[in-house]
Amino acid sequence: MKIFLITMITLLLLVGAIALGLHLHATAAHAEALAAGASRPPTPVTVRTIEPRTIRLWSEYSGRLHAVDYAEIRPQVSGTITEVKFADGQMVKQGDLLFVIDPRPYEDAVERDEAAVVSAQSKVTLAKIQADRYAALIKTHSVSQDELDTITDSDRVADANEKNAEAVLKQARLDLEHAYVTAPISGRTSRAELTQGNLIQTLVGAPIVTTIVSQDGIYADFDVDEQTYLQTIRATAHENADEQKVPVQLVVQGDTGHVYNGFIQSFDNRIDPATDTIRARARFANSDGALVPGMFVSVRLSGAAEKSVLLVPQRAVSFDQSKAAVYVVDSDNKVKYRAVDLGKTVDADRVVESGLQPGDRVIVDGTQIVRPDDTVAATEQPSDKAVAGLLPKSN
């Protein structure tokens, strides 16, 4: 029994010694960890100091391109096409010959009607001679008044017949002119829808043989919300009519690297009550010819005037559901969480409506490795005074 008690006491002492050793080891490890944490260097981050920028804000809308001038070419006389004088997609000038419709029937008509005019003129001459003769004879009572009236009426009929013959000749010459189909405007042609040898009938309705779109600029039509329209109109109300050119920019989907600058050509005369929008038309130079009617584009309409705003890089913003926030560095180099309300996008930046003040240092690189109250080593990002959203590079 004594041996058993001695054995149990020995075991209890051994277990206690082991537990004490483990506790001392854990305490030492914790102390070492605290010491290591205290000596860890601050996390390096890049910050941007938020400063007011004076810029012009842009609102973006979807639009469709239309030609400034567009013409559907329809022959005005019937006949067989004998010549096609242009190539598909060719640039033509106003008055250039496009098609020739067999002119021989119209040449014959002109010759026939010219002869009819000569005949009518001869009859007019004869009628006038007779009228003058009878007017002289009536004085000597050699002819009766009825005979004079008959001759005078014949003179008037001859004059009318001459005018009618001249009108018929004029129409014949016009038909002959229409046998040579010319370009009514300058621009680029489409393909020839009817080619040499095809018969054209204009009795029911002339077919479209080609189309021409002008290359002197291009229109973009889009819908503007009522509030933006009112701001734009008020901003230009005091200006001269020649100066009311509200700047706009155009970007083709899939080709955001090319920005085209233009101006508002006109607004519609009414606001659509169903959508509270008004139709707008902007004009662009299209100097490189890359813009084609029918394209779907994005149109940026400038704000009424330049304004002072705070901008924060988009990559500095984190989102928690619908809430936006940034990390800022205070005067003690401590990280602070800051909720923000964001406005329009300006290239790689966002307009800050609330949540930040001028002079705040916002972390732009390193947001993934910091937490609130961390100590950081902040490096200032080089300031770019030329805001790209103010005047983007353009064609």
C-alpha cells in the first residue's frame, strides 16, 4: 500500500512538472511574438493627397450616327441602262455622271418637238401678218368686223400653240437630261443596285439604283435627360447665337481609344413626357472617314460649366454591397476607414460627393494588405495636374 501511494504521488508530481513546463514555454513564445510585432516595420503604401480640381464634367448617352446629307438615287425616266459610270463605294462630286439610260428615244423626242416649235412659230408669224392686214383694211371698210375678229382670234390661237409647243420641247429636253443620271450631292456611293442592260420602269415607282452619303461631317442623334438639357440651355442663354456650341465627345463601342470632338447642332422642340428626355443632334468632323452612318456610339455631353471637384482613383475604392469606402492615412500614419459617396466617372477617377476633404491622403496601392489602425509608411503618388477627363486625346 505504501508503495502504491508513493507511486501515485510521484506520477502527480511528474504531470505537474510537465504542465508547468508547457505553460512557461507558451508564455515565452507569446512574449517573443509580442516583441516581434512591436518591432515589425510599417507597411509601405502609396497614397494620393486629395486636392480640388477644376474640370468640366461629362454625361454619357447612347446614340446612333446619321449622315449629314443622304440621297437615294431614283431614275426619273424609263429605259434601258446602257452605262454605269462609277465603282461601288466611290467618292463622287455633285453633278458627276452615275448612270446613262438609253438616250435615243429622248433625243428623237427633242428633235420632233423642236420641229413642232418651228412650225408653231411660222403659224404665229403668218397669223400676225394677217391680223395686221385686216386691221388696216377695217379702216377702209374693206373687211367686216367679224372677219377681223376671226383673224385676231387665229393670231391668239397661234400664240398659244407656240407656247404649248415650247413647253413640250422643254419637257423633252428635261427627259433627255434625266437620261443621264447625275449625283445630286457629293459623297460616297453605295453599290449599283441595277447594272448595265437592266430595264427601268418609272410608271409605278422608280427603283433605287444607288445611294450617296455625304462625307462632310456626320450627325449623332441621342436622347438627353430633362435636367441636363435645362442646365445646358441656361448656360448658353447669355451667349451669342454663333457661340452657342456646347462641346460633345463621341466614342465608338469597342474603339474607346479614339475620341471624336464635336458640338451640339440642335435640340428637338419638345420633351417626350413618357421618358422625360429630349432628342439632341451633335455634329462631328469625321476627318478620318472612320465614322459610318448607322453606327451605335456613346456620346458625352459636357456640363454647363467647369466646376471644382474632388477626385479619387477608382482603384482606391472598395465596395461592400452598395457602399463605397476608401482607406485614408492620418497625421500619425494610421490607417482609417472612410465611407464615401461617389459621383461621375472621369477616366480612371471618380468624383467624390461626400466623405473626403481636401488634404486627405487616400491609399491607392496597398489597400489589400492593410487594416484600420495599422501603421504605414506612405509614399505620395506623383500628382497629375492634367486631368484626362477634361480634354481627352481625340481625332
